[in-house]
Amino acid sequence: MGKVIITVLGKDTVGIIAKVCTYLAGSNINILDINQTIVQDYFNMMMIADMSGTDKPLEEVMADLDRIGEEIGVNIRVQREEIFTSMHRI
């Protein structure tokens, strides 16, 4: 498995980045690039991550991050890089 795009969106709360990054590190998923902004009370983060070091299938990572998102009140989505790129072509 190669690169994935991870997006996180929701009301800003303490620990969003910590929860997501702790899960990724524990799963041996390397963050290649990260960008986050807060507009008023809304948190938005986009990451490019490399899944080549993990033994977890993409579906498991997606389910785990979805569960973490529910716990902290944000929406977390994971897409393969090639699908994300295809969807956002002009």
C-alpha cells in the first residue's frame, strides 16, 4: 500500500492532532506532509501519509480512524492518493 490522503474536519477541541498522530505512529504509518488550519472554531487538517510500513489493511485503518473521529467529534476520511488525485483533477 502506498500513499493515502487523510482529512480531519470538525469543531476544534484539545487533542485532535495528538489522537490522530498517536494512532498513525502506533500503526507504523508515516506522515509525509501535514497542514492544519482553524477558522473560527472549525478545525481542518489534511495529511499525506505513507502506509508502506504498516501491516494493517486500508479498510482497518479507515474503520479505526472513523471510530477515533466519532470519539473526539470530528469527521476523519482516508482515501488512496490516486483516487483523491483523480477526483480533484480539473
